[in-house]
Amino acid sequence: MGEILFARVDDRLIHGQVMTKWSKGFGCNAVFVIDNNLAKDEYMKSIYLMSAATSNLAVKILGVDEAISLWNNDKFGNYRVILLYKDIATVKESITKGLPIKKLNVGGLAKSPEKKFVIPSVSLKKEEAEMLWELANNFDVEVFFQTLPESKRVNLDAALKLFGINM
């Protein structure tokens, strides 16, 4: 039976930190990108798959419903998986539709005017912070912010305080 090691939100998706540091540090043998738009874009999908070709990891790019179907059919087979997401909303969709994510690493979300930095590589809108609160409180997801495995881990409570939200 397969295992979801953790999910990571990183708007860059597949890149060196994920394919080396995170995957090796947790003994994973697969990385599944869960993104509804990317799963339909054959050109971009091929670029991401080529960029991961030398990693010795199984890499799949799936929409949310396809990922849930794979999980329900055989619990991802023999894969020990890191799930990659571009945004928090898609993680929420996955969890509310039944994907059993228990650990969520938020590791890379670019800055924009309406966002606040939680850690140097992660900035959130208040709505995103509220979604994370909901995942933690309603679905018992451990949410943390961390760029690399060796970086300091910041817990959700610290991030929520930036937005005046209490756990």
C-alpha cells in the first residue's frame, strides 16, 4: 500500500529543492503534481516531466479528481509520495474531496501586493491563511512553513497571528 508522506505548496512545483532535498530527506519514491489546469496542458506537462526525468523518482501530473481516484483504487500502489501543489485552494479541494493529507508544508508562494510574508519564500493573502486554518481545524492537517528540510519550521499559529486569526 502506498503512502502520502506530505503535501507541499510551492508555486514553482518541480524544481531542484523538491527533487533533491525534500524527496531524499523523506525516502519518497514518487512526486505527484496535483493541478487541474496543468493536468490538461500536454505541452507544459511534458516540460515538467522532462525536467524531472533524471531524478529516479516516479513523477505524475494529475488533476484533483484523478488523484483521488488513484488513491481510492489502490492507495497509490507502492509509492511513497510527496504531493506538490501550486496553490492552497487546490490542496483544500483535494482534502475536502477525500484525499487524506495529514501534513502540509507551505514552502514557496510568491509575493504580491495583497500578501504578507510568513517566511522569506512564502507570502499569503488573508483568504489563504483562513483556508489553512480551516484545514488544520476541520481536517486535522498539520500545517507548517519551511523552505528546506534543514530550515527553521514555522507553525501555522505564528502565521495566523499576522492576520489576526487565532487557532
